[in-house]
Amino acid sequence: MQYQDAYELTSVSYTAHHVNLRITEQNEDILSPYFLNWYSKIMRAVADIFFSLGLSVLFLICLPFVWLFNQLFSPGPLFYRQNRVGKNGKVFTIIKFRSMEVDAEPDGIARFTKENDERATAVGSFLRKTRIDELPQIINILRGEMTLIGPRPERPEFVHIFIRRQPNYKLRSIVKPGITGWGQVKYKYTGTIEEGLKKLDYDLYFIKNRNLIMDFEILCRTFITVISRSGT
């Protein structure tokens, strides 16, 4: 997989302002206590399983309808699989309902998904705005590859570029990626390297300061986004 030359040639210099973190041999030192105590070790696992089971019902209800409308208006695979970077830099395969044309990257060049992306199908645009396309990621949660709340997992092609521009980007990988997160609800949709590095600010803030109230706010804001269909 190649990288887009335009991204490689872009000069970016960005430093997170919420927190001043540095890469250390013991990355756990920069984690919020909530990542290290009982909340993370027990309640998070329970919460992930509880929400996954609840979302599984919604997933099974939506599945036949998504399949039917995709076959009618955009024939092709029901699911979309893509490599993403998870905890400790381990690459895993994320699963989503397909929302774009079957051959969205015909030249094999990795591209950011843009707001109102022209590659999205009519059905896919609705799936993205309602976040229904994210439902299959409950499989990733049950596999232990993702969690409900955490930094969104990024493609390896872009992680490579992000780290070259800002080494602190590696710190995102000391926690599991999530379906929703602080960066998702606090910052706009990202479609460029520059915006991705600005979003890093929010991800590091979450890692350093996470608490129950923050998790609750993320869930509430995500729910509002789904109901209002203000996603992208």
C-alpha cells in the first residue's frame, strides 16, 4: 500500500497543548488512574461486554435491512474490513458495514475518509450519519481488540506518517482503541494529516485525565450525534 504524495510532502509541526507528554520506557506513567485501577480492570470489561450484548441486538436487527438496501442500491460485500493499529501498535482487522463503493481505492493508495465523501453510497451516507456502519465493531470488542471508549484506531499507513511528524502520536497506542472517544465528540471530523495531529491533542488529554464523568459525557454526546444524524 502506498501513501499519498500530497500527505508525505505536507509540512506539519504540531505540539499538544492540553498536556505535555513525553515518550518514556514505562508508558503507564502517563495514564489516568482510571486506566490502572479497578474501573479499568473489572468494570471496563463488564461495561464492554454489557454494551456489546446490547448493541448485538441492534446489530442483528439492522443486519438484514443493511444487506437488502445495499443489494438494491450498491451491490457488493455487506461488510468492510480494513487494517487498523490497536493497543501497543498491534495491527488488527476492523469490521464495519460497507458504506462506500466497492472499489473505493482503485489505485491502491490510502486516502482519508472525508466529510461528505463522494465515494460513499446513498445507503452508506445514511449508515455513516447514524453510526450504524460502526455496529459490527462489537465483534472487535468481544475479540478484545477494541473497547467501547478510547481513541479511534487509525490505518497503519497514516500512523506511519503521524509518528514521523509527531513522535507523541505513539502514546495513543498504550490503550485500546474505541468505537467512540473524546476526540470524536470534541473535535470535528478529520480528513487531513494536520487535522489528525490536532485531534491527537484530545486523545492525549483523554489518556491523561480519563474519569467516570468524562466517559459519561462521551456516551451522551455520541448518543446525541446518532439521534441527530450529525455524523459524517
